Amino acid sequence: MKHKVVVTGMGIISSAGLTPGECWENLIKGKSMAIIDNRLNDLDVSWSCPIKNFTPSDCLNKSLIWRIDPFIQYALYAAKKAIEDAKLDIDNKTVKVGIVLGNSLAGITSIEKLNKRAYNEGSGTIGSLYLLSTMGSMATGNIGIELGIKGPAYLIGTACASGTDSIGIGKYLIENGICDIVLAGGSEAPITPLVVSSFTKIGALSKNTNLAYSSRPFDNERDGFVISEGAAMLVLEKETSALDRKAKIYASVAGYGSANDSYHITSPSPNGSGLSVSIRAALNDASLESTDIQCINAHGTSTLLNDRIEGKVLYDFFGKSAYVTSTKGVTGHSLAASGAIEAVFSILKIINNKIPPVAGLRNIDKEIKVKIATNTISDIHVKNVLSTSLGFGGQNAALIFSKYE
């Protein structure tokens, strides 16, 4: 028999805020977090949705900060906040705790800076801890060391589906008795000249200088995403474990599905095959029908192909029976972290019985026929939320979060 999986803790750091509550307020306001970013001076696209008001030394060991990339700092912050929120005793030796983290670009911020230094000043100026500040696995390693987590620790790299897949794999570990608790989520720190220049070259980023409308999912005039950064971690827990320690339970992780398009390295399959398989698998895993879903937190990147193909797949499944929203109009796109950040947002929809509007949306693309939340939806009982993620390499993943009863 599979164990039921519930969420007992949430930690987040994003352009929308440093707590779930702060993020929720900004989602409801529906205001873009995009601003001019001095890290991107002299580039064709010089704006992003950055994290604001974050001082690493307020929450992390000062001797550690200088030798870890920002993506590890974000992951550590979110992990600590999730553990605090869950009031979890990691030292309980009878409980098996694991870590699953999604990430794509590892320590790209540090890599760029150190390569520039090596070019200008010589490779002899690079310290012995260079590699340890940039390796993807150093995020799970540092989380384990800082929090005393000694169970399995996995780094998942499925592009922009990484955060979603990490939570789904965490669910699997608990369901099958491998772990009692899993700290699962995603982290990314991609706002660098190299990354932004590359995304600009392939036409993925918006060039709209009216920053309130640069990221505008499902809009007829959308022209790309706004890059962002951040992390989110969930404490996933076996239901019996949560009940035994009288933990507060935010929601259950009811369903998960993942599939690859096997079509193109950057473009989704025209028929959305991988996303369709992922959604069907998540519904089957949750023993739900499409009519049981009240809200879909779509990947909704504000790119032409993604929004149109995702809209078609969602319409084929749900018609106009569920509200569709994309939070990237507020937060921008944080790549591998986006699925984890949007998992927190999905749970907040269930807790608050509200659906935030799609920020930046003025004129819906007529090819997209789903029921889009153009205003805050308040007169609704949100019981089941589907969250979808699509990534380069044909990666697709879907999660269903349900009200805990």
C-alpha cells in the first residue's frame, strides 16, 4: 500500500517575496516584478525579475556565503525556512529524511565571474574551492550538512521541469517507504550576461521595454519571457508521520506525471504529446477526472509556441471547466526553480480559495480557448490544483495538489 504524501512546510525566495505570504500579496495585486537590472548593463535585454531585499548573512553562516554560488544560497534559505515552517526535528533518528533538488545551470554566476578573473588576472588567482562553489550537487550537499539530513540526496536536471519533477520524485520516495520526509524543490540563479545574451539570441526573452507588460502570458502580443531567479522547497511528509507529530498540513500531493516530447531540443511538440501524457498520468495517479480540477497553474512562459501549445493541450483536457492562470506575469521565469515556486503558489490557492489574475495580460490570443483568470477569482472553492511545467529537451511534468481532508 502506498503512503499518502502531505505538505507540512514551505520555504520560498523569489522576485515576488521572501515568504509565502509576501508572494501571495504580490500575486493578488497582479503587478510585474520586472525592473532594470544593473547586472545586465549594455545588453539588448537589460531587465529581469530579481530577488529584492535579501541579505544572505541574515540567515546563512557568513563563512559559508563567500564560497557558495547564489543558487546554493537560495536553496539553503528556502530549505531552512521550510524546515522552520514545518517545525521539524531533523535529529529524530527514527525518521528517514531525504533531499531532492531541481537545478539546470548550477553555479553559472560564479563560473562567469571566475572565468573573467582568470582571463584578466591569470588562473593562479582562482581559489581551491572554485569547483565546490559551482557544482550542482553542492546544493544538496550543503543543505544536508547545514540541516543534518543524512538520507538520500538527489539533484534533478530536467530543465524548466526540474522543480516539478523533484517534488514528484520526493512523492515517490515517501509513497514507497524509502523516506518518511523529503525536502523537495528547485533553485536557480541564472541572471548573468552570458545566460541572458544566449536566451536573447534564440529569441526566448521579451524585448518589450514597457516592463509592466514584458511578461504577459497568453497575450496576443507576447514576445518572450523575463528571466528571474529564486528557490522554493516543500517539506513532503508521510501522512502518518505528520499526524503523529500533530503537524499542520497545507495540502496533499495527490498526483504526478512526467514525459518527454522526443521532438525538438527547444520547441515543444506541436501536438503537446509529452504534456498530455504528463497530465493524464497525474490525473490517474490522483484518481481524479479532469472535471475535478478547479485551477491550473500553467507553465505559461509568455513565449509564442509554449503558450499556444499548452493552451491547446489544456483545452483538450479541461475545456472551460477550470480556471487557467500563469504566475510568470508577476515573477518572470526562474527556469528550474519555477515549478517549485509555482508549487507553493498552487498550495496558496488552495489555502486561500482564490485564484490570482494573469499579470500583464490585456488581449487574450484567440487561439488560446481555455478559461483564463483575467481578474482575481474569489467566489470559488479550490480543492484540486494542477501545476504544469515544460522544459528544453522536451521535458514535461505535472503535479496535482489537493485540499487535505
